[in-house]
Amino acid sequence: MINRELIRLKVVQIVYSYYQNGNQKPDAAEKELQLSMAKAYDLYNYLLLLLVEINRIAQRSFETKQSRAHRLGETLDLKPKFVNNRFMLLLESNKQLKEFREMTNRTWIDQEEFVRNLWNKIEASEQYQAYMESDRDDYAEDREIWRQIYRNFICNNEDLDSILEDMSLYWNDDKAIIDTFVLKTINRFNPEKGVDQPLLPEFRDSSEEEFACQLLRRTLGNSDYYHSLIAESTRNWDVERLALMDRIIMQIALAEIISFPGIPVSVSLNEYVEIAKMYSTPNSGKYVNATLDHIVKKLESENKLIKNK
């Protein structure tokens, strides 16, 4: 699940903290990186549990309406379609998700007011009304309504972002990427696999975790060399006057470009230019791109760099 896009962001965060705090302990930085990646996987599971909690509130609401109608002798056209949703029955009984909840003791119970307000918005939405009025009765439709709920009410939810930020500083910049993994999980849920449906693994394979650790080690271990390359390419500007985040992003980019020949230069450049736009100044993207491009061309001309294009 943790892909290279997220790994690069994590390494930028850890290296920035490394220099800001004056820690200067690479081993401690590597442990912090591993913890940060583990926390990202926790967030993935925790957001899946949010769907389960929304459904729990929906079931309680349905039962309350049913009980009230019975007590008052009223006849209500209450359809159990949503509370009997087959995708959700699979998700809430999923073995891996249950294990996560039991191991971490994470729940949304303390955020019941937020979840209830979220459910009220969902229940009043056009997507929900269309689902409840549809004559379809199949698993694909049941899964699709939850995909729509996630995209429309959980992605880009500022109230949720604030709650998550209060819960863990590691989650500040993770959610947008984790959202894509949750949506992918919803799409791939297969009713034939039942409770044994595998969730996304923390890493696709061991090479991704190794990439993260090696990228951090090379960034910190060869910092003087990367610093000199940047300084040589900014002779008309004192390198120490560059924004710290710009220097860090270029340092990590050079570590990747030089140390991982299997990754095309264009891929590395594009990734770090986007990170510069996200984390640094408005002009950082263009500046980082121009500086790195100049360094790469110089290294290639000196036969010090052999890379895939």
C-alpha cells in the first residue's frame, strides 16, 4: 500500500525534522521514518473503520425510527436496504480489519457526534436517495454507494482532517494519498472471498521498504556531496540563503537520482518538483526543477551519472 509517492513525502518530512531539531542521529531518523510509515498504514485501517462506524450509526437510526413508529402505532415505509448493504456486511466482518481494531483498540466511539453529523449529511444526499429508490438489488450497487459516500463525504472533509490531525501528527499530510488506497480497497472487495478478503498490505513487497530506508540513508550519509553539487549550481546565490525546504528537497532528489539508476530521471524530477510546490514557496517548483536539471546535465557530461531516461 505504501507507495513511492508516499515514501518520498515521508523522507522529506523526516529529513526536515532531522535538520530543524539538530538531532543529527541517522539511526533515530530511520526509526522515525519506519514509525511514520507504520502510522500511515494505521490511518488506512482507521478510515475503513470509519465506514463501519457510519454504518453502525445508520443502523441505530433505522432501529430508533422503527421503534418510534411501532410505539406510536404509525406506519412508516422504512426500507432496510442500506442497513442490509452486502458490501458493508463484508467490511465489518473482515478478519484483518477486526484484528487491527483488537490490536490497536482504535474506534470512532469518542467521535460519535462527528460521525452522526456525517451520517445526517449522507442520508440527506442525492446519492443516498437515488440508492434507496433504485429497483436494483445487487452487490455491485451496494459497493458503489459506499464508494460514492467515501468520495463525496470523507475525501476533502476539513472537519475530519482536523480530527485526524489532533489524533496523530503523522497523519497531517497522509490522508489525500491514503484516500486513494481506501477507494481502491472498496473497488476490489470481492463477495466470493467473504471475511477473508485481503486488505492492501503495508508494503507491496520488501523492495519498497528497502527503498525508503536506503533513500534516507543516502540522503543523510552523502549530504556534503549533494550540498556541494547544489552550491556549484547556484554560484550567483549563497546556498545557505536558499529556503531550507528547497535545499532538503534537492538533497533527497539527488540521493534518488544518483543512487537508484532504475528510476528514470524524469520520474524523480517530476516527483520532487511537485513536492516543492506542495511544501515550499510559490516559486520553488521552477527553481528546484531548473537547479536539478542543471546538476543532472553536468553529471551526465562528466560521465558520473548513468540513468534510465
